[in-house]
Amino acid sequence: MPGLGTSFGRGGATTYQQDLQNSDCIVIEGSNMAECHPVGFQWVMEAKARGATVIHVDPRYTRTSALADIHVPLRVGTDIAFLGGIINHVLQNEKYFREYVVNYTNAPNILREGFQDTEDLDGVFSGFDREGRTYSTGSWQYEGAQVQAASGKRDQQYEKLQEKHSRGESAGSGGPSGAEGRPQRDETLQHPRCVFQVLKKHYARYTPEMVEQICGIPQELFLKVCRALVDNSGRDRTSEFVYAVGWTQHTVGVQYIRAAAVLQLLLGNMGRPGGGIMALRGHASIQGSTDIPTLFNILPGYIPMPHAHADEDLDSFIEGERADKGFWTEMRAYTVSLLKAWYGAAATPENDFCFGHLPRLTGSHSTYETVHAQREGTCTGYFLLGENPAVGSANAAMQRLGMANLDWLVVRDFSLIESATWWKDGPEIESGELRTEDIGTEVFFLPAAAHTEKDGSFTNTQRMLQYHHQAVEPPGDARSELWFMFHLGRIVREKLAGSTDPRDRPILDLTWDYPTKGRIAEPEAEAVLAEINGYDGEGRPLASYEQLEEDGSTACGCWIYCGVYADGINQADRRKPAKEQDWVANQWGWAWPANRRVLYNRASADPDGKPWSERKALVWWDEDSATWTGHDIPDFDAHMSPWHRPPEDATGGEALSGVDPFIMQSDGKGWLFAVAGLADGPLPTHYEPQESPFDNLLYGQQRNPARQVLPPGDHNRYHPTGSAPGSDVFPFAVTTYRLTEHHTAGGMSRGLPYLAELQPEMFCEVSPELARLRGLEHLGWATVVTARAAIEARVLVTERMTPLTVQGRTLHQVGLPYHWGGNGLTTGDAANELSHQSLDPNVHIQEVKALTCDIRPGRRPRGPARGALVREYQERAGITEQTGTEI
């Protein structure tokens, strides 16, 4: 989310899948869209039928590759070198959309004198604290201004504002963004410290020759991609990037997305039909689970979670987080309305609207830190709702060992997944590392209802809410999440009734009066959606977040969703046929914010408000009516003319000008250079993965210096990397992926006979060359080994895995689907047994798309011998607790 958020102001997909048909060039990278998002892929095929060029960049030749015009195999973990090479091509050959870049990006802004680039410091930026592995971003700021980020990390980032701001773990869509002062600009783009020139210097060494050496991509193939992109971008043509977890699950995952954002801004593809960046989500409501979050570090609508600062009241929290310019100026209204939705009459001005009831962060509490807290005994109880970490999370053994140290564990799922049964049949039981009779964890399994068995809404990959209605009653004891949470809360509140203990007030003061229906007293999902939408003091539904007040007269459960229940009508339930509306189809469901389908669409018009071309018209300024109009709902102040220029003392939305399309940014511009908000640098920079067979050719700094390395311990050892002694013990690259026939960790699909028959066994994909090198037989068995575990898989020998020439030698790559585990009709070892816990520092996501391994013929050892094999590899590689933890 911070990759898009820091670049543009919001972390959601910038466009919608149907708009892919309007693209002239589509680059799919970090995704096998045809197999993993087949319904959305129809719009890629429609674009191709209309003449678009489709490019697939992926280590494997997949069904997406087969339908693309160009397939580019690359080494796993090297996408920034590839994208940086394209950026360099665009800059050196002056293929950027100059008028767009000058007016709509921060390219003309001049940086402070103290900024130093990776070119100056051999792979790190100025402000790096080697001992703390963190950056101070003061030197990244503009000359003449102090800027906050719209999303991302905001803790102790600002030297000047350090006392004022209590920035914390926060990331996502349009988090608070502000600025003090006005940056100095050079619209000729010639000043040596302007962002444009810094960008040119940063990427100057990302040449086609360097791309070939790092990524293994032949220069002519690389240049073919460059030509396709630049030829299909500009006034009359647009290109789009599409990505999924193939980009996010890296120690530099956020910077992958930032690199695409830089390209799309240079080429003028943002906010326009057939342009933008489509972030594909893997579930029906992954986007919804960040909007109304299951994340530890944000509140609904990307309001930052308060930190455990002493004596912090609502005023100081708002003062530390709000912005002075742009739409986050109204953060108090958003926050107070949220508190009123949660605490109702109990939330008053006199008690800070119950702000003191909110929990406080004491640091990062991601899923991986939680595992270590379990092992340390500080986390003693755990709810698993729709997750299967025993096989689905990085370093699965650590997940199981953490759960083995709990007092209690609640698992809600459709079937008895591995996370519910590891205590009696997990790999550690087989190896003897754990004994069932010694495990003190009390496990409660509660069956879950499927989406067909409950009402509710999904927020899909393009920020669109769609409402679904219950088709059948859930069987037996199965219940919806809404039922579970509501009745758990009801029972807890009943047990606490009459308590005078202050710590119980946050629970007792909650509004918990949702109507229920039917035999099992199912809460009304539509009533919850109405509360999320918000209402005024008379109980009337709100139509826009602009109606929210800071005095407690409005309540709203998620400010960015305000309008989904406008006029008392469930807008998410709309299903107007396509033939009855235009091609934007904004009467099908409802998209946040304000039902806009293409974000930043002011950029689809030139500075005077006219479409860049009629072919790519989306919204434009209507001089006669003095409003923005068009096919989509303008993502802009509807009455702000293109010639509006704010006075120096302007605040809020009025502080933006009529040529500032990125309205959630403090300066209204798309950020080529991230002045703040990111933990690992203002510009995407190529670093090798945590584990790599190669040295970094660009810098002395091998890996992301700010990456999050969790304690290695006995079960989280890291490999030597590059030319370090012992790295040849794990000579091959390995990546994980998903299949059409199975879903996520397999709990929803391995128990279904038809899907189990279609994909009956865990397998590994290897090239014919690697098969010969290691003596692997097609359909035979192979054992894949890392310093964490050894797993077995059937061998699929295929030319789809192309050996690459990297730095003068051949690299072989191994592909592993990640859907298997010990339960179900088709069983097998989990790919996540092999992975480590080294994380992206911005979002704490695991690196499972670029590991190293060894592969050998035959089945893995059983019992204690499996662990002995892993230890033997560790000893041969000379691995210690310090290996791989170096900066």
C-alpha cells in the first residue's frame, strides 16, 4: 500500500479492471493473471483484440505468457533493476511526457543541499543510521518546505517537526499528508538538485548491459519492452502496469511498486483511461480488509493507530497526524465521527469522544513479531480467522512452534485445516521435536459460514464494494464472522456488566445494538454497512465524507466509505446492466472514494482542463457550467477551475491549485521522489534479495539495508549470499506461486474432490537442464533443501523454467506452488517450510518470491533424519546465527 500511497496519495488500485480494455500496452509483472485472476484477465484479452501489446515479465512461462505478445523471463528478485533500466531509457532518450511531468509531478522541485544518493554513498541514501538500520529523512526534503507523506512510516521522520508529530506504524490509502512552506522549483528541469536531475543521476547506470548482467534479460528483448512502453504512452496513447504478490512479497516489495509509479508518472499514464497501476488482490475482500482493517497499525479509513505516548489526548494526536493542506486537514472530523460510531452517546467532548479507549501501539505487532512473542510467552492467546499459518505463512515451523506455546487458540474455518490439527499430526510430531502430550495449548475449532451462507459486502481489487445476499442457511454449527464477533462481544459485555474497573469501559461503552434476524440471531449486515456509511445527529444517512463534523454531531465507521449508503439506499447492491450505462459503469456497485472509478482523473486533462486527446478523454473542465465533468466522477474539487492558484495562507483543499491532480498529497503532485513516508529510501534501488546467488553489481551494499531481519534462532537461519563462503551450498533460486485449481494455503480446495483430482500432488518445476544436472526424473521425486527445512515434491520437468545467464554463469530457478499441507484429499509438504522471516521494512511482508535452495533426487528423510539433513546443510554452508543478518 505505501508504494502507491507515497507516490500518489492513496494505496488502492488507481483504476478498475474493465478499464484494461482501453490500454494500448499492458505490462503484467509480479502476476500470472490468466491463471490467478482469470475473470479480470478477460479485459486484457479485450485490449489485445483492440490492438494492445501485452507484455508478461515472469521467471516462468505461464498461461499468461502464452497469451502475451512478449514474454520476458527474469531472475527472481531483480525487478527494480529491470524497471530502473526502463526509467533510464525513458530519461536518456527524452521519451517522457514533458508537459505532464512538469505540471503534475514533483520533478521540478529542488532538494536540500544535504541530500546524497546511492551513487554517492555506494548503495545507501543520506540519513542512514547503521546501528539502528533506519533512515532519518530530513535530508530528503525539498528546499524551502517540510513535507509529510500521504502514507507509509511516519515515526520520527522530521527533524523540524519531531516534537509536533507522533508518527507511527501507518501505511495505506491517503494517510495524513501535509507541508510547511513552498518548495523551490525549476520548471526547466535543469537545476542539479531538482528531482528530475537526481532521478537521471540515480538511474544512469541502469543500462541495457547492466539489466542483462543482473536480470538475465537479453538486451534486444529488454529494448523491445522499452520501445513498446514509450510508443504506447503520451497524449493519445496509454499503458498500464498490473501486479500482484509476485511484487509485494520481497524485502523491497514496496519499492517494486514505487518503480512502476515512477515510470507511469514519467510517461503520463496516471489518471487516464487505459493507464494507471492495477493492484490485483488475491481474495474478494483483501482491499476491504485494509480499508476497515485487519491490520495492526491503522484504524478504519487509514487513520493512524495511536502510539503509547504519555499524556497524549485527542488534540495532540490530531495535531501530530493531521495535515494543513489537502483533504487530511479534516482528520479530526474523520476521527471524531469514527469514535461516535463506536461509542455513541458515551463519546462526548468532555471525555475526548472516548479517544482514551483506543488501544495503543508499542511498536510493530505484525504476524511475524507475534510468532516470536508467542515463543517468548508474551502472547498467550490467538485468534485465527480465515488464516492457516501452519502452512501458509513464511517459515511454517516457526508458526507451529509459536502456537505450541500458547494457552489457547481459536480457529475458525470451513474445515480442519493444519492450523487446527498441528498439535497431533504436524511435522514436529513426526520428527519428535514436539509431543502431543506435552503441548499445553487448548485449541477451539469453530466452523465458519461461506459467503453464500451470509449477507455482506466485498471490497474488491478495484476499491469497489459489491453486496451479496444469503442464498442458504449455514449448516450445523457454522456461523458467519459477523455472528461470531457480535455474539462474542455480547457475551463478554454481559459478563462485564456492572463492572467499575476502568479497563472494562472500552468494551462496555461500545455501541452494540445491531438488530438480529432468524433462528440463530444473525446480525443484520446491512445495518453494519449503514453504520460504516455514517449518519447525522438525526440518524439520517450521510452522502459524502465532506459532511462529517468534528463536534460529534456525525458518526461514521469509515470515512472513505461515506456515501455507500447515501439516501438510505445500499449503493453497493446496485446492478445496472452495462447496456444501460456508459463504459465507466459507475452504477454497478460503489467504489471508494465517492464512487470514483479512476483515481487522480484530473490528470486526464491538460493544465487548461482540456483532454490530452479526444481518444483518451475522461474528465474535463466545462467553462459554461464552471465545473469538472466527464465520463467518470471527477477526483477533484468539482468547482475548482484549472486557473485557481491558492494564496499563501490557504489550508485544506483550497491550498491545492487547479493543476494539482493528486489531491491526497500535500503538494498535489505525483511523487517521482518520495520526500518522506518510506523506511528504505526515496527512490527505488536495486538490492539483491535476502538470499541470492549473486553479488550486487550496482553497489557495495548487497541487500536492502533497512530490511527487517527477525531473530534467526534455531529455525530461522539465513543463507550466505553472493560470493560469500558457503553460498554455493544453495546454488539455485526458488520462487513460490499459486495455481488456478487451488486457493491460498489450500484449506478451501484440497478437500474438494474435483480440484484435488485436477492438481493431485505437490510438485516442483525445473528445466530440462537442471534435471540433467541434478539427476531429476520427470514425475519422480525431488527433495528441496534450505537452512530451514527440507521438503519433497514431484518433479515437473518443463521448458517453461528457462535457465538464465547472469554475470557470466548459468542460473537455474525452481518453481514451487504453495497450496499443500498435511490435511485434505491431496496432501504434501508445504513450500513455506523452506522460507525465512526477513521482511519489507514498510509493511512487514515476507520475502517468499526470491529464496535460494538446493535440489536433489529422491524423497526427503522421515522422522529425526529430516532435521539432521538440514543441519548437515547448515554445517556445510558454515551458517551461524549471524549469517545473513549483516546490514
